[in-house]
Amino acid sequence: MRNLQNALNAASLGGKIRVSTVHSMAVLTQSDPPSSGLFNPALQDTLKQLLTLLKDNKAPFTINPYPFFAYQSDPRPETLAFCLFQPNSGRVDSGNGKLYTNMFDAQVDAVHSALSAMGFQDVEIVVAETGWPSRGDSNEVGPSVENAKAYNGNLITHLRSLVGSPLMPGKSVETYIFALYDENLKPGPGSERAFGLFKTDLSMSYDVGLAKSSQQTPSTSPTAPVTPAPNTAGWCVPKAGVSDNQLQSNIDYACSQGIDCRPIQPGGACFEPNTVASHAAFAMNLYYQTFGRNQWNCDFSQTATLTSQNPSNFSSHLFSFPPL
């Protein structure tokens, strides 16, 4: 890395090209809670030299966090929701009291804590790889088109929101999704061959809301222009029959993502009718409008649905919505 950096400097490219190397989450010996993140002591001497080089050249520390593997080691429904950025009660960091609502932020913040523990808190973190497989072997837990679409779609929404993580609020970590295409010749379990947004025959595995402006065959160009896929449904509302407990969880999750829930607080413009269903409808719809009118932003663990009719016009006035 030093030799490469010196060569770039000699070619007057040192300030334009950043040199780094990628690490798996195995570089940490401790990551839970995120505030306790620590690098493997056996690696710290080498890491100190590496991090000094990165800091001096303003290069990032690159990591590969995969909530998919975290779910495989703890395959409970609540863990799946936590890993897929879906509504959940969250996990409180016992070290600092901060609330985490997704595994991605927890993993990235654990790395930030490990960097801080070594005095390199100012070194930027870049996510070189993260993703979720759309299929796998029959004995694998977690691979599916539904889960892959939810993870990558919600990850994109989370990053675009610029909410950031509890330890790094107000900004998004530069992130690269693994992968553009499936790898049908890759060894290992079936899931290893199925992380692609596109299949090996160039057909789409699933749509995460990134669509080219033309109907051309998918390009391998990393700079191909992309635009959000349009969605004509206007409002996101709770499905009938959903329990108040689940709707309250939806409220808590949506409001924890940085949307303005003050209108449904006492005295707020949309506090009345003072029902969980009405408040949930407001919060869920505002989340949908704020983070992109895409289907996965109106999922809420399959407790929500899209409608083209303004619920405020219903004669029952069950819901309360601000104008779009």
C-alpha cells in the first residue's frame, strides 16, 4: 500500500486516488453493543500502521458488513426485522443508551468505536460490500427474493435519508451493494452465487427501485445513470385488522427514522382523532412519502398497504393526513 501510494504521489495522483484495503467484520473481536467495538488485539500493531497510512492520506477504512450472516447466527423473526430495516422495537446499546433500529448501523458503529478506541475516530468508513442473497440451498436460513429486495431496497432508502447512525448522525456512509450480477461459478453454499441484482442471463433478479431511464439491456458500467422507479400509489395506510401493538411498533419505528411526528403529539395538528390507528396511518404514510414512494417503504412487516384514494376523504375520517 505504501509503494502504491508513493507511485500515485509521484504521478501527481496522490490527492485524487485513495488507497485502502478491505476488511471483513472478523477484524473485530467485540461488536455488541456497538459502543464496545474493539479490533482483534493480535492485529492491532498492523492495524495501527495501516490506519496511520490511511489517516495521513485521507483514505477510508473499508469494511464488509453483512447483516445476512448475523441473521443466520440468530434466526428469530425479531432479528430478521432488525436486519432488514423493518419495523422493530430496536436494541438499546447498554454502553451509551442509544437506540439501534437496524443491524447495518450497529455493525458500522461497532467499527467506528473500534477506530475511536485506537485514536483514529476521524478516519472515514466506507462499506465496500453489503448485500443479501435471493436464493440459497434448502438448509440455509434467510435467502429469498423477498428478503433480498427488502434489505437492499431499505438500505438504499436509509442511506438516501441521510439520517446516519447513532454514533455518526446526519450523514450516510459511502456504500457499495454486492453484487450487480449473480456468480454462478462461485464455490460454497448456494447463497454465495445469488447476491446479484441481476442474474447471469442479464435478467433482473428483483427490482430495488433503481431503473435505467431507457429500456436497454442492463449495462455493467458502474456509472450508468439511474433514477428511482416511479410509483403512482399516493398513500400508505395500515391494513385492516392489524393490532394496536403492531401499529404502535410501526409508529415507533417510523418516528425513529427522522420524520417529523410532532403533528401526532398532544396539541399537534393531527393528534385528533387520538387513536393508535390514526397516528399509525400518519406516521407510516409520512415515512413512505419522505423516503420514496416505493412499495418496500410501505411494507411494515406486511401490515401496510398502498392506496390511490386519499384516506382523509373517507366519510369515517379514520385517518389524518397532511397534504402531499
